[in-house]
Amino acid sequence: MRFRVTILCDNSVGPISGTLGEHGFAALVEWGGGSLLFDTGGGDTLLHNATRMNRDLRQVSAVALSHGHYDHTGGLRQFLQLAGTKPIYAHPALFTPRYRVKDNGESLSIGIPFGEEYLRGIGAAFDFADGSREIAPSIFLTGSVSRRNSFELGDSGLFCDSKGCHADPLGDDQSLVIVGEKGLVLLLGCCHAGLINTIEAARELTGVERVQAVIGGTHLGFCSQKQLGATVNALRRMGVGKIYGAHCTGFTAAAKLHQELPGQYHHAMVGTSVEI
């Protein structure tokens, strides 16, 4: 079966005239006779960009959410208002309160901007699970990803309360895995669980070793140089095919990946489309 992944929302835009960028991520996965939406961006560009790219989101069969941050769930309201009742595959911790607390004590709410009852009222048929599962033919969600690699430390400054007393483990972070003809394709939201942890989880889930491509936010823009270096070494050792970095990958990390993995790393943005 052939698949196509197209980025609809991202921090930057490509050459498609009239598309818009925002801090967020969403991608459309299409295959013969079906499609699903992975994340919904921050809420400002999803419908606009889909229209500019001639994608009718009313035909989408379901939505899968990577985690409960606003920049991945903010477009859910507009999508449901357009498309009507749809299955929404998510982790049970989706509605956990979330904050970024700065060193000066200033806090910013960064969780999903809508309540569960409200979203159900406009058509969200939530299907919660914390484990891995197949949600479409050859398409899986990893569920919660085990944090095994000591160098993947996660993002400090994220909490479940506005005072910064309870660190947010982001246990709901999950990625989409497509089992293609040439190996695995991983579609990432932010990959808070760690890129290498996530690749290892996908391999174990499917029993497939070869990773054809990784697409989306790697969160390497928020990690230390030590973690970035260890990640690059692991990617090289794993023989990952292509890496299409977007959203939270960051300029410094993108430059490092481009330099260290020549021919493998590509900058992805609104309009980037990958055939699988």
C-alpha cells in the first residue's frame, strides 16, 4: 500500500502560494481510499492551508493527537465544526493541565485550549488508550513511549501546575508509525519522549527494523548539545533513511543534523509532501 504524508501546519512555510505558518504542527496521511489527520496545529492555519492545498478535510476519517499541548490540539475545534463527528484517538492524559514556567516564575498555560465536554458536544468521539494500537491499515500509534536512553532528558520548565511544583512527565507523548513497503515511517508531533526512544518503540511495536523516514517535530531545539550529539550518533548507528525535521526541531539542531547527516536531513514545512 502506498501512503502520502503532507504537512498542513508548521512554524515555516514552503513555496505553495498563500499558505501560512504558525507555532504548531499538523499533517495529513493519505492512502488509497482513506485519510487521517495527525495533530491539528495551533488553530490559526489548519483550514486555510488545507484549502490552499486542495485538501478536503471533511473526507478525513479520524484524528490522532500526539499530546495535549495547544500547538497540536488548537485546531480541533475548527476541524470538528467543518467535518462533524469524527473519532479522535488520544492518550487518557490529553486534558492534563499544562504550563511552561519560566525561571522568573512567570507561567503560561500551554494545554489543550478546550474542555472535553465542549469538544464532545461538537463531534469529538474520543477514543482513549495509553498503549500502542493499530488505528488504520498498517498505521499505528505508539502509545506511551518508555524513556530508556539516559541522554534523552526531556524538556525542563514544563509543569502540571502554574507554580512550577509538579513537573510534567508528558507521559501522553506518542507518535504515529506507518509500516510501508520499504520500512517504517515515523510521524512525530513534538517527540517529548525522545527521538531515539520513539524509534526503538516503533521497532519493537512492529517488528520492523528499517526506518525509511522520520517526519515532524523532534524537540531537539530544546535539548543540550550533549544530547544533540548523542542523538546524531544514534541516528547514524541505526541507519535511519531520511529525516524531515519540522516544528520544534530548531535552527541549531537542524543545522547540526544537516551537517552530520548529509543527504539524510531535510527541512520540512507547510506543503512538504512525502510519498511512501
